[in-house]
Amino acid sequence: MDNSSARAAATIIAARRHLRRMPHIDPKHQPESLIEAYAVQDQVVRYIGGEPEGWKIGCTNVAAQKQLGVDEPFRGRVLQKAVYPSPATISAGGTVMRVVETEIAFRMGAALPMKNAPYTRETVEPAIEALIPSLEIVDSVWEDWEKVGALHLIADNGCHAGLVLGDDHRNWRDIDLAEFEVSVSMNGEAPLTGKGGNALGHPLNGVAWLANDLASLGRGLKAGEVISTGVLTGLLYANAGDHIVADYGQFGKIELTFED
């Protein structure tokens, strides 16, 4: 890692350690490419620590990509210690921004090695063991995370803080996931709704994108990894005491509460 990337990582790590938000990285040390941004992310993930559990995919719709000035999604690392079974109760004090997203996740049953890339939706499907209803907890050190830009978000581990997972479901292959409907509500208010197609047109497209992105770096997806494939509904901005319920129809409901 070069000196600028190291300084950028140190800035993010300090903000995470002290639960502090800031406008941006010092312009002298800001990442200027995807390679540099992911180099910063790697250092931030090492600071967070713990065993890897899988990956999150962000920026999975055209509107978000246009807003951030990119033409593809980005990835962040999911760590085992920040994966919670539903119903989950999590301290609100451990994050500075409690944005919650409904996402379809998958558990890999087999590896997708780099040597077999490029992958498509059709070629990744046989490697998937289970579909998992999930809620992603999004957190960011950036004061205006929607405008700071994709490279800053990538550097901050894709603004990922945790995943709440429902049960594994193996009987999903006959379902049109692009049209599959999900709803989520907070404190019993009117729900937000969405479809699987809101994530890159189909959730499996995200798995294919991730497998190809990793293959370009000489890496592959591993059996057992969990992949969260992108937001399906609008975002919920939660505070201490808020209770969130996501309804995944035949795959059940999952719940998350933020406690004081």
C-alpha cells in the first residue's frame, strides 16, 4: 500500500474507532481509482478484524450508479462477527448511521473459481446452495454518504456494518426472483415495497458480477460464503428503539431491533 492509501485508511479507521463522521478524505490522499479505493478498503477490513463470511454488493441500480458516477456495482467484505440471526437485537451505539436495506442473500454451495470466468446468471446458479432473506445494516463515516462518491464508499468497506439473516431456503429455483416481492416496515408504519429485479435486474446477476470482478483480481468465490446482492426497497433510517420487520413472503419474516 502506498503512503496516500495508508493515510486514507488511517483516517477512516480513526473515524470508525471514535464513531465520528467527516466530510471526506484529505484531497492529498483520496483514492483516484477503483484499485486505490479497494486497497484502502482492505486495510480498513483488517482493522475491523474477524473471520470473513462473504461479500456485500452495493450500487446495484442505474439511478444509484449515475448519482455516484460509476457504471458498475461495488463490493464490501462481510465479516463473521457482524452477521446476526433473525430476530436480532443490536446496540444502536455501535454505529453512527443506521440505514437498513432489504436484500436477497445467497449461500454458496460450491466455489466459483477464477479459471471458469466469465460467469453469467445461468452459470452461477448451480453453485448456490440456499437463498437467505436478509437485512443489511449500512453505516458510514461520511457526513453526506449519498454525495461523497463511490471511491469514498468503497474505501469505507462499501459502508457495510452487518447482516441480519433469516433461514436458509433451498427450494427457490422455480421462483422468478426478478418479480419476487419484498416489503419492510419500521415500528408498524406503512411498508416500503420492492422486487428482486431492483438489484441489477435479477439477484443472481449480482453474484455473477462479483465472481467476475474477483476473477479479474485472480480470486474466486468460495463455498460457504454469503453474498448479499443489493437493496430491493427504499431505505430505512433507524434510531435506538426502532423495530424493523421485513416480509419475504414464502421465505418468512426477519426482524431487527436497535436498542439503546
